[in-house]
Amino acid sequence: MNESFLEIRGLKKSFGSGEAKQEVLRGMDFTVKKGEFCVLLGPSGSGKSTLLNIIGGIDTPDSGYVSIGGDRLEDMSEKQLTLYRRKHLGYVFQMYNLIPNLNVKENIEVGAYLSDDPLDVEEVITTLGLQDHKYKYPNQLSGGQQQRVSIGRAVVKNPDILMCDEPTGALDYKTSKEILALIEDCNSKYGSTVIMVTHNEAIRYMADHVIKLRDGVVRHNDINEVKTPASELDW
Amino acid sequence: MRNPLIRRIPRELASDWHKYLVIIVFMVLMIGLVSGMYVGHDSMLASIEKGKEELKLEDGSFELSQKASPELLADISTGKMADVRQYFLDKGMEEADAEVSEAIDKELDEQVRTAIEEGVRAQCEAYGITDEDMILAQIDEAVDENYESAIKEARESDEFISASEEAYKKAHDAVTEAVDDEWDEISEEYGLDDGKFKPVRVSVYEDFYRDESEDADSDGTQDATIRVFRSDTLIDQASFNEGRAPKTGSEIAIDRMHADNLGIRMGDAITVGGKEFTVVGLLSYVHYLTLHESNTDLMFDAFGFDVGMVTPEAFDLLRARIHYNYAFVYENEPADKIEQADTSENFLKALITQTLVYDNEIKSYLPEYLRQASNFAPSDIEGDSSATSILCYILIAVIAFIFAITISNTIDKESSVIGTLRASGYSKRELAVHYMSMPVVVTLIGAVIGNALGYTAFRGVAVSLYYESYSLPACHLVWSPTALVKTTVIPLVLMFFINLFVIVRKLQLSPLQFLRHDLSKTRHSRARRIPAWSFLGRFRLRIMFQNMPNYVVLIFGVIFIELMMCFAFGLPDSLDHYGSRAPEMIFADYQYMLMGYKDSDGDVIETSESSAERFSAKTLLYPKETGSLRSGMGSGSDESVTVYGISPDSSYVDMPAGLPEKNVYLSSAFIEKFGLAPGDTITLHEEYENKTYEFTVYGTIDYEGGIAAFMDRDSFNTVFDRKPDEFSGYFSQNEITDIDEQDIAAVITADDISKVTSQLDHSLGGIINVMKYVLIVLAAALIYLLAKIIIERNERSISMVKILGFKNTEIGSLYIIPTAIVVVVCAIAGFAAGYFLMIEVFKVFMLQMDGYFAYYMSPASMILSVVYLLLGYLVVSVVDYIRIRRIPLNEALGNVE
């Protein structure tokens, strides 16, 4: 956990033009080490989701670069970017975005299909506590259960980086803690680097690395010497 | 690992089974129908082709005015042109020699007699004899004594020899000059000397027939004209669908289709030419696959015309005149169509010259490739299948668009899932393949079931449809590779590419755009301004704008259906209209065409029938484009025009007097078919001679029964070089009974006009009615699918307005009325487009055919063709309304999934 895996330098991004131009990222620099649990923290409009999207290769910066394992995203073609996401990333969104006419197991298999070295689907289902629901369809599950499936779909790929965009944003307190614990487990069990976007200050305590954003710049870039397990978080 | 997304396909099929069922049934029917048409068509054509070989189909035929001598037939077989010039020279020389010799003999006789008389009178005068009687007696005596020797002496004199030689020479020179002139004219007329002629060796066969009256139920009235052939003919033979060839003088085999139409069965007795025969066979003659009585008939007539086979003995006992018809077969089959035409032309040259030198006359000549009776059916069968397949492709394209729109809506609906999958690394290709699977799978299901039905049930339908219309031989199932390609590959390709185009375009958006539901490629910089209507009105307008792509497909579909409706309603209407006007389309209840205006004794043919009125008529040709819609239909040659010479103050043809010279009135059918107008000049030409006649169109005579031109009888006789009292036949209100049948070439009655429509009605009536109802169902199915898409797309909004407190009826009116407006407007516009298009299509089609009838649609049909479609829509609206009522309130509040 001492090598810099993800490197972000001079990242700028704005939307609109002329008077309506809005600078979302105004020069951002930081690095994340392999296997780190990194939280991007900030209020609405601080640019955290935009940053996550750029790291995920689904959005592009106006200037600056993102380098993952030495490969710079700006040099990649669309096809290479797709391949990059396919091989290295797992995505978890606030809305679970599950496929309605595939059951739990199949939704997770959708992720496994993309990977050359996927985890065992059954094992992931067990890890996520979904063994009793694996043949259920998304509309038969609660929000928390659906988010577990969504995490399963991302984790089963055995990704280098697990990208989580407000994964607990639509969930209640208890379920949120369960989901955070799951992500924590995946991080420790499978060794994936986790980059989680949240506006929930409490979550910072469970991270190795906390980057606090405001108005498109990094306000704080802190390493937690002592982490609090997700189950002990309180907000 | 298999892509888990595949599992969505069967679930999608199961969850939306009613939609896919409609689509699959639709495709199965279309593909099945086309497959059946092709399999039926290939099987039928294979049997026809086989028949051509086995039953020795001619390469052409000609009819002569009298039976050909064996020498003439032998010379025709060589395919060489006769030396017409030498023939004329020989004939001229012979005649000239006879004339010169006669003149010389006469002159010599006179001179010798005068010399003897003068000698005797001189002697008498010397002897003083003055009694004239005595002198005459002396002269007679001297003539008796000296005439022979004097003649002999005169003939031997140098003077005589040189004078007669000179006379013969002069006569011969005159003959040569006359023949040369005539030969130049003839050779130019027929192109005999154009250097392109190549002899065409043929085998010639007798195929004599008689056109007898047929009384199918022995009630004493004629039911049809039957063309009777001998059973021992070596060419143009028949296959038997049932029974066998006649063996005794009282047996006959007749056409299967005709028997079917008139309800004649095996073993029935029918009266032919006044003689009773037992039907022992139902046959199909290889050269009468359709019962075209004449090659220029607009339509065949399996009711009023029949072909039959009797034994040679029975043939000899029949009374109607024998048509000396000869069929020929080329020794070297022409390789292609162009060569076919050249060969036929060369053979015709040989035929013309040979018949001329044998003092015979060609009554008709018809190469097989222009023969309607053997080409109409195969060509129609082929045309039917291509028309059906084009229809099928249009419908499959419509379905493909419906699919594309459905998928496009699904993509919109699943945009966050797609965004997530794309963000997770799914490629556009993988997603495109996934969304393409459903239409391809559904098309494959449709193609497999459709083809299975095509080879079984629908093939029977197609074959029996052909049997309903044509006198076809029995047919056996043939595997059709074309059917497989046209019903599987082409629909798949259509479905694949139309969907690929829409889906790939749709998937061009970035993952982020999908995640944000930011799905429109072009962003309106300003909101569309809409008129200041009521809130609901504006709401409806917004719905229309939102669903524009769906409406475009709906508009296309509705217009297409209206086009088909115009065909389905218009064709029977046009036939009915033409049929109902048949009595008006004939000048007289009876029109007698005579063989000549004098009978065999040289007396002018008269009748005691008081209503009879003489007329003259002649058939000429009007040039027309032969670039064809369907080759083989129509006589393939120029339009046949009947030119009438009408008696002054005719009580049958209302033709104003005072028609200037070289002017003609044209029938309204002629005017309409070729878009002519008074003042235009038309050039008509003879069929077998190179004579042309130019006329100015003076006016129109309201006559839709045929392509005809009218002038007064005197001008007619002058223009066509006829004798002043010559005529071609009689118009009459009543049947004429006092003209010998041998002198009558044809009798035309109202039945002859309506036979066209009754035949078409019989052939097409059933299928057209079925088509009408299929179209209504089709229209309803199309509207159902599209309306369903519109409502599905708006489910969340509908749910939202329900939450806001709108009543179901209000919501129904919001979502159903815009579609209703579009459907009604399109139905009316589509009908108008269809109606005018059909008028043009009919004209183009009629140009190909001989004769004319115009497209007609009754006002009731016009209304019905729109109302039926709207009825279909009404049913769909009810279903839609139920669907709207069932949309749950939580739809708007639920998750995106």
C-alpha cells in the first residue's frame, strides 16, 4: 500500500460557455495508493461526482490528466477506455440500476461476464448475504438488497478500482451502515482500491485516505492513521 | 461464459407476449403467404415447364385461308423464302405470252381472212359476178380451202416472225418492269431484301380446329364457344387432370377450368355443334393454359370459351368451318428472347413468300412467345409472387420500424442500466447485439413457422388460387430455394439493418449521458412555441411532438394500408362498374362479323331482319411501348384498334355527320388509355403489311367497350381501297337467322364484354375479399402496436398525472385523441394518395394489356375504405383506454428499474 496507483494532476473541468460557464474542477492534484479505501468528500456541487466520472473514464477533463497504474486515460481511444473500464473498474451508483428482468444471480453474472478473472458468483452472493434472494428479481427486493446486488455486480469482476458514487444516498441509516460494511469487507477481502464519493462526513472515518473537496479544489488531503469500522460509524 | 443478458430475451418475450404474439402472427402470415406463393409458384411453373416438353408445345402457329398442299408445307419447312420475283415473272410472262399469242392469232386470222376475201372479190369482179350471196359463198369456200396454208405461209414469213418477236419482247419487257416495281414494293414492305434474312428450318404440324357452339346443359341455348381439336394431333397436346382422351365418336374431353366454371362433370353429356358428346376427360392443353379465344383479348374467358378434344372421325362430322391452323417447331431452338424475335421474323418472311407463291393466304400468325394463352398464366404466377413478396417486404419493413421504435423506447427506459453497463465496461457492440437479438429472434421464429406453413397449408392455397383461374396441369411439390431466400434471408436482412441503424444511432450516446437520462442528441436551444390553446389542447400537442417518431411510422403504416384498401375496394368496384356498363358498351345487341360481304355464289349477303344495319370494320394496330411490367401478359404487340365505317344516320353509333376527310372519331377508351385529344394525329398500321394510315382525331364517341376509331362507311371504303358497296357485317337489335353460318366470322354480344369482368371477378373475387379483411386486421394490429408504444413510453407521465388528480377519461383523451387525430388525417390523406396512385397504376397496367377499362371506386367504397380503418382504430382505442386505466400510481414514484 505504498505505491501510488492512481495519479491526478492539474485536473480542470468546466461546463457551459460564456457567462454561463461553470468551473467544476479547478486544478486538482492527488494520488491514491493501490488497495487504499479513498473517500472523496464534499458538499453538492463540489465536483466530486465529476471527478469520479473522469477517473472512471466516462467523462473527460479540459486539462490535466488521470493516470492509473502508469497509463494515462487521455491517451486512450474510446475502445481502449471501454476496455480499461471492463478490465479495471467496478461501478456502484446511488441508484442501483439493476436489470429488471434478470434475477439477483444473473445481475451479478452480468459483471462476472466482463472479467477475465472473476470471483466466484456464489461466493460473492454469500459474502453479500443474498443467498436467500438469489433467484429474486430486483422489484422483489428492498433498496438495501438491491444495492447489495449492485455492489456484487461491481465486485464480482474483481476490479482494481471499485468506484462508488453515493452508494448509500438512497438508503436508510441501518442499511447504509450494512452497505458500507460490505464495501469495507470487499476492500479488505479482495484488495480492490475503493474510491467512494459521498457527502456524508461520518464515512471519512472508515477510509484510509480522505480527500475533501470544495468549489472544485482539494481542500484537505488526509491519511487516516486509525480507521473506524463501518459498523461503528454513527451519524 | 455466456453473456447473461441473453436470458432477458425469453423473459421479454414472455412478459410482453401479447405484443410479440401480434408481431409473430403477423410475420408468420406474411412469410407463410409469400413462401406458399413461391413454393406453389415454383411447383406450378415446374409442371408447366415439364408440360412444354412432354406435350410438345409449338414455337408458333399460323392459319391459312385454305388447306396447304404437301408441296407448300414442304417448302415452308425449309424456312427459305420463295422466289416471289420469279413467281411473279413466271406468272406475268405466262399471262403475257398467252395474251400476245392470242393477239397475234387474232391479227393473223383477220389478215388472212381479209386477204382471201379481197382475192375472191377481185376474181368475182373480173368474172362479173355481182350477186353478194354468191360472192360470200365463194369467200367461205376459199377460206376453207386456203386458210390453213395461208396461215402457215404467213407464219413462216420473215415479216411475221420479226413482228411477233417484237410483240413478245415488248410484252416481256412490260412484265419485267411491272414485276420489278411490285417486287421492290413488296420486298420493302416485308423487308424481304434487307440482307438480314436467315432461313429458319421448322417442322410443321396440322393443328386444325373448329369453333363450335357448346351447350353445356342441353337446354338448346349456347353456353360457350368451344374450339375443338382432333385427338390425334402430334403437337400442342393436352394433359388430363381427370379422365382420358376420347376413344369413340361420341366422346369428348374438355378444359378442366371451363368444366369447373360451368359445373360440367365427368360423364355429363354436352352438345357441341348440335351433336351430343359424353365428357370422358378434363384436360389442360399446353397451349391453352388460359382460355384466350383471341390473342388480342383483354382477358381470357373460361366461362364463354372452351377447348376440347374429339376423335378424328367426330371432328370430320362437325359442321363449323375448319380453321386451317398449322403449328411449327423450330429445328434449332432460339437461344434468347432477342433471337426468338429475329427467328420468328425470319420465319414469317419465309411463310409470307411461300404462301404467296402457292396462291394461299395467311389468316393469322402468332409466335409462341407472344401467345397470351400459354404465357399469361406463368407470367401472372410470377408477377403474383413478386407483388406478394414486395408487399411482404414493405410490411416487414414496417414491423422492423415498429421494433426499432420499441427498442429505442426500451433503450430510453433502460438508459441508467445502459449507462451502468457501459460504465462497467460493456462495449457498444455488445449492447447493440443484445438489443438486436429480439427482432432477429422474432423474425427467425416467424420465418421458420411461416416457411413450414408455406410448404404445407399456404402452398395449397396458392395452388388452388391458380387452379381457380387457369387451366393448369396437375402439379407436384417442388422445393423452392428462392422461397427460402426471399422469405427468410430478405426479411432477416431488412429487420437486421433497420434495427441496426436505429440501435447503433441510439447507442452513440456516452455512458454519462445514459446515466443522466440525457438522451436527445440535438438539444433544442429554445422550447417549441405552441399556440395559446386550452391547457389540455397544449398538453396534447406536446404529446404529439414528443412521440413524433412513433407517429411517423404510424403515418407510413396508415398510408400504406389505405393504398392497399384502394386496391382491395377499387379492383372489384372497377370490375363491377365495367360489367354493369357492358350493355352500354356494345353498339347493338348483336354485331355480326361476316367472312366477306358476298357469299360463295358471289351474291351480296342480305338479311330480312329489319333492324340490321351494315357497317365496315378493319383491325389495325396503334404503336405502343412494349417495355413491360410483366412480359407475357397482353398480346405483346401494338394495340389492336378496330376501325369502323358507319352507315349514314346510323341508329347504332351516334356519330355526327360531316366528318372531314382523313379524320376519325375515337372511342373514349382509346382517348383515355393513350391520353389523346381532338386535333392529335394518330398513325395506324396493318399487322402483316407495311401500310400505314394517318388520321386526325376529330372527336370522342362515348364507348368504353374497346379501342376503336370511327368514320363513315364511304370514307372507310375509300381509305381502305374497298369497293363502294362493300361492308364487313351487320349491327342488329335481334338475332339474325337468315345468314348462313359459314358466312359468319363472329357474333359479338354484351356477354363478350362482360366475360372479361366475370372472369376477373371469378379469379380474384375471393382473394380480394379476404385481402380486405386481412388489411383491416393488419391496420388494427399496426395501430395497436404503435399506440401501445406511445402509451408505454408515457407510462410514468400518465402515472404522474393520475397522482395529480386527473381522471382516467381525461388522461384517455390526452393520450388517445392525438393518435386519433393523426390516424384520421392520415387515413384520409392516405386514401386520397392511394386513390390517385391506383388510377395511374391502372393506366400503366392497362397500357401493357390489350383493351382498356378504367379504375373506379364507388362512393360507398371510398367511405368504407376509410371507415374500416377507423373501426380498427376504435377497437385499439378501447384497448388503449383499458391499458391507461391499469397503469399503477406508483409507476411515477418507483425506481427507474
